[in-house]
Amino acid sequence: MFNGIIKSTGTIKNIKKRKKSMMLSIYSNLKLKKNSLGDSISCDGVCLTLTSKKNKMLTFYLSDETIKRSNFSQIKIGKIVNMEKSLKYGEIVSGHYTQGHVDTVGKILNIKILDKTWIIQIKTPKQFNKYIVEKASIHINGVSLTVSKKKSKFFEINIIPHTLKLTNLKNLKINDLVNIEFDIFGKYLHEINN
């Protein structure tokens, strides 16, 4: 479990693509214990297992399912990714509970800047519209955010300067793909009622 409060980022340094998988090496200042191999770490909102650690170089294995569901299908060397360690029991949850199980990718349609706030319009595949609720939580590239507006073809999020400063959201451009995890409680409630 994660809570979408990002305090560290990393830079993609190496990509080894296989037919149905991928190995990613990320350089990061994320503080980890010596025995952290096997730990779950959110990388741009995707829960990945740490398979290797050498100084500040962290390596992760991505399965075909992870690649298909996320923007890692288009990952490039040099990209900055948001990183978060999994929650410990008793820690304060400042964002919202997330699993790192990305549902889909969204496409950036527009970015407006109002004073110092970024208002970003995101389009998702139609079948996911049922999980988008105004004022509900949503996980974008690993960041806990709130849906500020829902329209038939897109939704909007507002990003404050503090969040922009600490995350890779400040690097977003129109047509970029972002990882999206919808609110877990909303997904369960929808399944129960159908």
C-alpha cells in the first residue's frame, strides 16, 4: 500500500527490453535499508519489486501485464519517475490508500495555468469513466490528487505549486501518457453494485 505523497524521484538510466518483460534501472536518492531487496516501491504509481540495488542504482523487473497497463510501454532513458516506499503500519496517510495496481493510462489533452496552479485535462478509455467521480481521489503517476471536474470526454485535476515542485508532473506536456489508478473503494463499490 502507498498513499501517493511523493518525496523522491528517480531517473531512468537503463532499459533492457525482452519479448514479454523489461528490466529498468533507476538512479534515485530514495532512502532504503540494506536488506531492501524484494521491497515494493511505487515508480510512477506502479508497484514494482526491487530486484537489485547498487549504491543509488535500483533495478526492477516489469512483467508484460505491467508494461501493457502503464506508460512504461513508452519509457525512455532520462525520464524522471515519481518514487514512494510502501507504507509502514502506523504511518500518517496524507494522501489516499493506493495499491500501485495501475488501471490504465490517460492522455493529457490540455494544460492551463491559473496563477500558480496547473489545471490538467486527462482523457481515459471510455470503460473507465464509471470510476471517475468529482471530488474523489485519483492516483496520477503515483501522486494522490483530486478530480476537480468530470466531463463526458475528460476529467480535470488541479495541481498546486508544492506538488509540482516535488513530482514529475511539472514535466507533463500535451499528448503525454500518465499512469492512472482509480480509487480502490470506488472500484469495489462499483463491483458490489453490479
